Amino acid sequence: MPDYTFERQARTPFSEVHTIRQDDEKIGQVDLHFGSSMVYATLLVPERLTEDEIMDLVDLIDEDLVATSDMPRDDFVVTVYQGRETGVYSDEVFGEEELEEEEEE
């Protein structure tokens, strides 16, 4: 199994966002949402991952992130999306674009 690591990006009382890295390369993201007895995950991975690799990654997420939390868990439901990242947008990016547009005028 490839060597995956998780880097927490955000945390609330009932959710977490982790970047997934393989050999220091960002390869995906997992968003975890902890309910009263269920844990829901949205897993974003590249198209090149096989189903077996995805299942191994889900098992690792369960062992390293879900099982180690202090939240109860009767079931773990994972929705997987495969594709490519097209961008990351934030207020900072939009603010820079607005400044550039103002400077051009």
C-alpha cells in the first residue's frame, strides 16, 4: 500500500478537513462529518487511483482519523469522487483580482 499521510486543514466540533499526501505530493482531500452515531466522509482522489487503492485509503482514513476521534461510530459512509483539481478559490484570490481590475481601469 502507498504511504499516505493526512494534514488537517480545518476542524469544527463535528467535522474535519484533511489534505491527503503521498510522498509529499497532494493527491486528494477527505472531509469528515461526525453525526450522533454515523460518520460521513467525502473523499476526493485522482482518476489514476484504482478501486483497490481507494479501498485501502478508506481503510486508512477509518483507522487513522475516524477510529482515533472521540466520536461514537455505528457506521462509516464514504462518498468518493475521482477527478482533477481545477483550482482553489478564496477571498484573498478574489481581492487580488479586484485590485488588478481597478489598476487596469
